[in-house]
Amino acid sequence: MTNRKIISILLISVLALSSACKTHWVVLHDKTESKVIVLDTVNVKQDDAQLLQIIKPYKAQIDSEMNEIIAYSDLTLYKVDPEGLLNNFIADLIFLKGNEYLQKTNNIMASFCILNSGGLRNDLPKGAITLRNVYELMPFDNELVAIQVSGRNVKIMLDYIAKKGGVPESGIVMSIKSDSAQHVVIGNSPFDISKNYTIITSDYLAAGGDDMSFFKDAIATYPLSIKVRDAIIEYLKEQTKLGITITSKLDKRIYYEK
Amino acid sequence: MKSRNLIIKTFLIGFILVGISASAFNPAPKDRYKKITILFTNDTHSRIEPFAKNDKRLANLGGYARRAAMINQIRSEEKNVLLFDAGDVFQGTPYFNFYHGELEYKLMSLMGYNAITIGNHEFDGGIEGLNKALPAAKFDVLSANYDFSETILKDKIKPYAIYIINGIKVGVFGLGVALDGLVTANNYGKIKYLDPTEKAAEVAFLLKKTEKCDLVVCLSHLGFSYQDKQISDVVLAKQSKNIDIIIGGHTHTFMDNPYVLKNSDNEDIVVAQMGWGGTRLGRVDFYFTKNKLVKF
């Protein structure tokens, strides 16, 4: 090897070394520090004044329209799967209102109502219930529909309910055993796979939302032209007008078999 | 012969000395170690105000102005901060019904968000709704596995972005959840959902190896983990390479601390999610050192 060769090898080496140093930073994973900061009034004493100022006019408009008290509740209604106070309350009232609209428009009655657990976005508080509470429970603009489906598809739906660990429903009594629906009673009769059933639900679910693919090939669809949220508001206002404080109870409509 | 040996020896000694002096006389520790702070949220769901005092689970928590105050406080202590969100900024309070996401984006721009990814609820007003709110977003909106090429969102949403902060090159990409069966078909129109596992592998490789990013961040709206085998942050993390942290969303998962899992190369990967409603802010501080000479 000549001196020149040695020198050039070393020069190249030094250049390579210096360029490596310049561009590359390596994460020291064992030094990584991570945490969860809870945004409460202990950790943050003073909210940001600039943002509060910007929010102010928006909040004023929302408060003026959303703080209206529309009902009173005996207890906090919250969601529990497979069966919860909120699940039962909402499914029962949607079944009732849905049938009311379905009868008016088509003079028929549905056999049951199903909704989806993920669609109930917040609890309803004990005491005064405001419009805002209902918007936070049901922020979506989905509308009510009635759909008629085959018993075969209802069977798929029942097992979907079991696999999901329950959904908010009204009109069905069933148990869940290893991901399948058992002892199913719809209305007052045992489930009959040879029958067609008419169901109250939302247009979102009827279109196959939340993986409810069994609704996609419905025999008939009856749009009811009222938002799910507006049906809830209507019901709550009616109750208040009748002097009724709202309540809810568990009745073992969906339960796990032991 | 003798003289050549001498030259080699001289060079070798010189070389070693240069090496020693380079490490021994490295000026200040800050040049040998660098730190960046990553802050993040997910599923804030239009919670402009804190939760009400009679809320059963999250009473008095969150609120945009409170989040901003915390972010400002951290920025006053740390110079090198990046701020991200993992999707579902939209929907959940009347603020969205009234203002359709514009206020959320405006406030997040003021907080200095660098990038967000898209959650399924970003489509609650359809593609049109998202498109209308986008001008208020002064940050990058990222998705590597939604193909927008046949929609009005074409070129407005990028697969990834690169930020250089404190001399550290940070690559960030977004991943979205499967739309079919979750979002009404009319609302997502001609968006094509691409396999998140394949896209993640492709983009993470591009960022880490081709672009030579020092850190790769995945903003994911896939969900933390599921009982079945569907793709989730945990599944993705374990089979991944080239990703240092997954900032997740969708499943509204509350955790006491971000998780540290092992990827397919047995390297650490952080997987985090901050519940929902903007009630929490995630913080991860990464430390870096100059490339070790061993590799050379």
C-alpha cells in the first residue's frame, strides 16, 4: 500500500465520520419520559384569557339557545351494556315515538326498536335536563326510519346483539350465551325465523352503520322524517307538559346466561 | 518499509487522538444530548367548554381555554414542543351543530397544533363539511391510508409531514379507521380506504430510512386494542418497524401512563391515548444523542 492510498483512505474515513455526526440523532429510548396530564382546576389554575375571549360570543349564542330546561329526571341515566338505565330509557321512547310516526304515515306498527350503544354519546343528568344535554347525548342529525326485514336477517341481528354484548333496544327480551342470542321473545311471542319483522331504528344503522349489514337488504323502508334527537326532545317536552318527572328502570331485557 | 510503518502509526495515533478529543472536548452537554417534547390529544369531540359540574364521569374536566393554558405553561418551560391530535375533533356538543368544526380548528390553530389526523367523525358533515372547516386549520391534516384523489379534499390532506425542531428531524404520518360500516357511505363518498398496516410500513420506512428522520410519529385513529384480531394501535405497534410513538384515538381509552411495547425489531415503541373530550393532555419527552461511533 502506498502512502497516498493510506492517506486517502483515512481522509475518506474522517469525512464519512464527520457527516454521520452532523445528520444523525438517535433516540435514547430508555430515557423517554411520558405522562398523562389531567386538565382539571388543580393542574391549571387559570384558563387562557385569549381563548376565553374568542369563545365568549360563540358560548353566548349557544347558552341562549341550549340552556332551556325541557324536563326533570329522578336519577342520572347512564349507559351500561348489556342493559342500562339510559339504554332502556332512550330505546323505549324511540320505539314509542317511532311507532307514533309510523302509524300516522303508514298505519302500521313496528315490533321492536334497536339503536347502537356507541350512538348514545353522554349521560342524562339527575334533575334539570337542558336542550344541551340532549344534544350531547344525541349530537348526530340521524333520522328515524322503520324497516322491514326477514326473520333470517333478524336472526343475524340477534346474534350481532349478543356478540356486541347488548345494544339499546325495546321490544326484545333475550339472553346472551357464548356470543349467541337465546330465549328470544319479541313483543309477546317467541322469535319466529319464518316471519318478517318491522323495526324502528335510525337511518344511519339502517344503512349498515356500526356494521349492521343485516339491515342493508331490507324488504321495505319507511322514512319517518324526524331526527332521533328531535324525537327525544319531543318526548321529554311532552312528559314535562304532563307533569311527569322522567325515570328509568332495569327489567332484564338483555342479560348474560350464567 | 520503516518509514511507511511510521507514517501509518502517526496517522493511527492522530486518528485516535482526534477521536478522543472530539468526545472529550465536546463543548456543552446540550450539543451531545437533545430533547424534544411532544404533546397530544385525541377525540376532543367539540368539547369547547369543560364538562358540566353534574357530569357523572368527567365533571369539570377539560375545556379548550384550559388546555391552552397548560400548553402555554409547558411552552414557557420547554423550547422544543410539537403538538398533535389523533382525530375526532368534531362532533359531540352544540358547538359542532352550530359552527360545524370551524371554531375547534380556529382555537387549535391558536394553540399551535402542528398536525392532526382524521377521525371518522370528521366526516359527520360529509366530505363537504370537512372541506368547509379546513381553511380555519393552520396546521397539517395528515392521512396516509385514505386516498382523497377523487374528492374535493385532494391535495389538502397529506400522507405525512416533516418538522425540524431543535435540529431533530421528526416525521409524522396519519392513519384512519375503516370507513365502511362506520361512516355512512354518502358521507365519505369517493375516499378510498387503504390497508393501514401496509401504508404504515411503507410511510414509516420512507420517513426513517429515505428521509432519515430521527423520530417517527404515527397519529392513529385505529383504536387502542380490540378483543378480535382487527388492526389496532397495539397490533400495529408489535408488528411495526421505524415508528417510535403511536398517538392513538377512536376507542376513548383512558390510561394511567402511556404504554411502552416492543416492535418487530424488539425496539421500544410508545403507544398512548388520552381518553376523550379533551380532559387530558399527553406528554412524551424524547432524548437524543449523536449517532454512536460504533456504527462507523
